[in-house]
Amino acid sequence: ERVLAVLFQPTLSFISVGAFALLALIALAAVPAAVWAFGCASLPKALMLVDRPLIAVVAVAVMAYTGLLLSSMPSVPLWASPLLPVLFVVSSLSSGIALLTCAVVLTGSGEAFATTLERLRKIDAAVIVCEIVVLALFTALAFLGGETARASVERLVQGDLAAPFLGLVVALGLLVPLICEVVSRKDALRAAVAASAFVLVGGFFLRWCISEAGMAVDIAASVTRVLGIQ
């Protein structure tokens, strides 16, 4: 029922805009996907010239809307940060590059697109560095943002979420892929796939850890206030 309400009773909320942006992205991406899969050489070049920039614009909206949605909730101090949308965008960029790398290599096209993969490797290294910086600023800003936000950060760095956050996000999802991107050889396709897989795992657990850390602490604080414990 909620999905139908989003589709047939749209509003200007982040959820509605994000849902339609996602649908538009899927429709626009079907064109280059058809060219990739079926070699539709008869498609007019003008269609591709228009389709590609539209894909880029809509993709940015899809990457940003979840962070904008969460950051618009002042009731959850960890999420109410201007850096959260930025963090999700750079994480999405890195995850997108990783997914593309896996798709190209695992479909046997790695040799044909070796030059492109080399460029993507350099771009991804730069994006990962940006993600590390933004994540550090995000956690530092949250730690200084009040008692509830500080409690959320403490869960991430030394509490029950420390293992997935420090292990799967920071170490496996950021540092290991960055090292692989920097030291791997140009033709090291297996290393590229491994690094990309680590990025995808880290991207998933980044969102899971931030969602869990903010939501759980906020609910606990709200309940204790209602009960008069605090």
C-alpha cells in the first residue's frame, strides 16, 4: 500500500522524488544496456547523446536522495548532518565504479576495456580518499554535536557496531581497496575484482551502520525521556 501511495499519490517529499528518480534512471539506463547486450547499432546517435547526460543527472539525484532524506530528520542527531548526503554520494560513486568493474571483468571484457579500467582505478582511488575524509569529518562533527549524537559515534567506534564499522567499512571497504588500487598492476584484473567486491561490501555496511547507530540511540533516548528516566 505504501509503494502504491508513492507511485500514484506523489508528493515533493524526498521519498517520492527519489522513487521516481530511480524509475527514471532504470528507464534511461535501459538504452545503453540494450546497446551493450544486443549491439543495437540502428539506434540513432542523437538518442545516446541525449540519454547519457540525462543518466548522469538522474543518477546524482538517486545517489543523493537517501542522504537528504535522513539528514532532514532533526530528531535523529547523527543523521541531521549536512555531510551525510555528501558521504552517501561519494560512497555511491565508489560503489558504482566497483560494480562496473566487476561487470566488465566477470563478463570477459576486461582485456577489451583495459584502458578504461585503468582510468576507473585511478578515479576510484581518488573517490575513496574523498570518502575517507568525509567519513572522518562526519564522525567528528557528530561527536561534537551533542550527547545523543556522541553516543551514536561511540557505538560505531567502540560499541556494539565497532566490529562491522571499523572492520567491514573502514578496513575492508576503504583501506584495503585503496591499497589495492594504488599498488596493483595495470593488468591485475583479479585484484580489481577483489577490490571492487570489498568496496561493495563496505558500501552496504556503511549505510547499515549509520542507520542502525542513529536510529537505535534515538529510540532509546526518546523512550527514556517519556518514562522520565532522563
